[in-house]
Amino acid sequence: MNTFEDFKIKRQLKNAIDDLGFEKPTPIQQESYSSILAGNDFVGIAQTGTGKTIAYLLPILQELKYSDQQQPRVLIIAPTRELVIQIVEEINKLTEYISVRSLAVYGGTNMKTQQAAVLEGVDILVGTPRRMYDLALSNVLRLKSIKKLVIDEVDIMLDFGFKTQLKNIFEQLPTKRQNILFSATMTEYVDQLTDDFLVNPIKKTISISGTPLDTISQEVYAAENFYTKANLLNHLLSDRDKHNKVLVFVGSRKDADRLYETLDFEEETSVIHSGKEQNHRMKSIDKFVDGTSRILIATDVISRGIDIEKISTVISFNTPLYPENYIHRIGRTGRAEQEGNSILFYNEKEEPLKEAIESLMKYTIPFIEFPDEVEVSTELTPEEQGKPEEEEEVELKRDPNKGASHHEKSAKNSKAKVEKKSYSQQLKAKYKKPIRRGDKIQNKKKNKNRRRK
Ligand code: AMP
């Protein structure tokens, strides 16, 4: 399946593809076309830029027959208005020579106009979850006619707190339908949706296309706990020449903030995660892009939309729970023929995860001895002491003993968990009082004293 001819797509679609100037299918398109066309449930782990939109649109359009039925047969749900518009634009380009009615619906626009548009008849409805559900509630949109459901950017859906809306939409859909999920990163929510709604899905993972893995030098260090890892990080970051633009991935928002407080390089460090306000996130990214900050601490989900060049070093402060996320992380360095460094930290608990990464890559990451001059801390974070964690939206729990079979369904009962607080609730809880600079310096001192012990 190396060419579009191999797909045997109808002439009108092929002509549209030719107009777009696409020469051959991207890897995710090659991986997904026949599975989706055959009607299988499908899970694709692929980032923006891999051609994932056309990966699901092409088989859907190939199969969609002309109809003047009023209610939609295909539902595509995406987390943001921008993405909804982008998807409809792609549909329009692909359907240049076929008669397909598509419609974009999203919040912030007139509900009545959109109701009228639905009543005019639509084949493919693309929208954000809340507006889609409101239209369904108003009875103008009837979801019982849906044959195919696509959820795009599932990880961002959860990040935006759309879980309830999605659940409400699912309840209105016919049980017999094809489900197609796309997510940039593998998260427990993807697993959960897969377990709850999909039937024998086919799963494919694609790393950013063309990631020049051989230009990235990889190293791994064993460090037993958070503060020991922080000491090691401080030690490594003191080599400013080698590590001149450093992206540090952490497993949770709490760890991101904690690491920021603990690092020695306050003036050179920014932090972003989904608990930070948009404004703060933009500033952090700008500072990292223009070089004001040498170091950016980030969680997986939040970092994925940012395209920053010339990153010298990617540090995985935690070992990702899903091995494919490691590939996504290190794809941020070593771009455009440049040399990049990837440094992975793991502790005893994370060892099976490190092995899963190595087996996915079919490569054993060179192990570097823990430097003598770095302090090993005995201090533990509350989470390391076994205190209950606030649920995080990034990479959620998975049983490390499950090892490399990352495509296995996790046991449903292992995932019973507390409903996530809404975004605004979390922000309120977290930033009840403004965090003043003075507070931060105090905390920083406290943390520094702690870890020297
Ligand atoms: P996406 O990952 O869906 O956001 O797509 C990223 C970009 O790749 C979009 O501008 C697409 O139009 C483009 N694209 C999709 N498929 C192909 C292809 N087979 N060849 C070249 N470009 C493509």
C-alpha cells in the first residue's frame, strides 16, 4: 500500500488528491486505509502533521454513497473550533468532484443558524462536543442515523474537560456503528474509551513522520526518587554548551511545579502544563523559543502543540507510561539533520516501562552510571510516600507490570477512578491566593535544604 493507486480509490477522490499535490500516502494513511474502509473500529496514535485527518477522511469518503437523507451519517468530533474548521476544509478539498454535504458546528456562533443548516441536510457533521450535544438536545440533530463516529485529538478532549459531553453524545448514538479514535498521545482515557465503546479495534501508532532517530543520541540514568532525579538534572544542566535548549518532560502538573521550585536555574527556566492559564503558557513558550529561557519544563499533552526548533536536549524526568510517548518526546530534538540528545531517568518502579520503550524501539539505550558527585536524596514526595494523588489529565496510570504489551486492554477494574475536577475548579483550588515571587523563593529554599539532606 505504498501509493494512492494501491488504495483503489474512486477517480473523483484521486483527482482531488492529485489537485492537492499529494504524491503518496503518509505512513498513518497507509496503516489505516484498509482497516477503516473494511468497517473496523480503529485507534490511531498520530500527531498533527502526520496526515491523520486524511487518514480517516479518505476511507470514509470512499465508502460514503450519495444520499439526500437529512440527518448525518458521519459524525466527527474535535476539541476546538480551529480543528473543526480545518477538518471541514480538508473535506471540502477532497470532495471537489463528489457531492457530499459537510457542516461545521461549534460554540460561539448562532445556534439558530446552525440548526437551520442541519435541517437543510448534511452527510458529515463536524463539531465540538458541547455544540454537538446542544444541537442533539434541541432535537434538530438526530444521532440515531450515525453510522461512523470519529473522535479526533482524544487526549485534548480530556484536557478540555469534555468527558461528560462525549458520554452524553455516546448515549444518543446507535450501538451499531463504526468508531474511529485519533489521539496524538496514548493516554488512559484513550484506553478507557477503547474499552468502553470499541469492538475489537485495530490500533496503529505512528511517530512524527520522518523523525530522524539516528541523529539523536540517547542515554539513560537510574535515579531512585524525585529529589535524586532533580539533583541529577541540576548536575547535567550545568553543562550550558551541550544542553543549550532543553525540554524537560515530567509526568504530572504537580511534578512540573515541584521541579521548577527545585531546579537551580530559576532565571533560565519556564514551566507549562494545562493547569496554567493560557497567557502564562504563551509567555513560557515565547521565552523558550526566543532563548530567554534555556529550559522548559512541560507535561506531555500540553507540549505537543508546540513546534520549537533547535532543541538540543529532551530530558524525560519520568519514564512515560506508554512507550510511544517516549518516541513522541524525543522527536522534539534532532530535527532537520541536527544532533539531538535524549536523556531518560528511571527508577525501580519505572524499569518495566523503560524496557517497554526499548522493546518498542528494538534498541537498548546506553546506560550511564550515576555520577559520584551527585547527591542521592532520601527525601520522598508525598506521592512517593504513597499519599493519594490528584487525578492528572496527562499520562494516567497503567500497571507497570504489564510490560511491553502496550496495546493490551487494561483491566477495566484497574481504572476505577475519581471524576476529574473541572478546569476552573482546579485553577481555583490551586491559585486561591496568588503565588507571589517571595513565596516561590521561600519554597525554593525549603526544597533546596531538603534535598541536600
Ligand atoms: P494532519 O496531520 O491531518 O494535520 O495533516 C498535516 C498536513 O499534511 C495537512 O496540511 C495535509 O493536507 C497534509 N497531507 C496529508 N496527507 C498528505 C500526503 N499524503 N502527502 C502530502 N501531504 C499530506
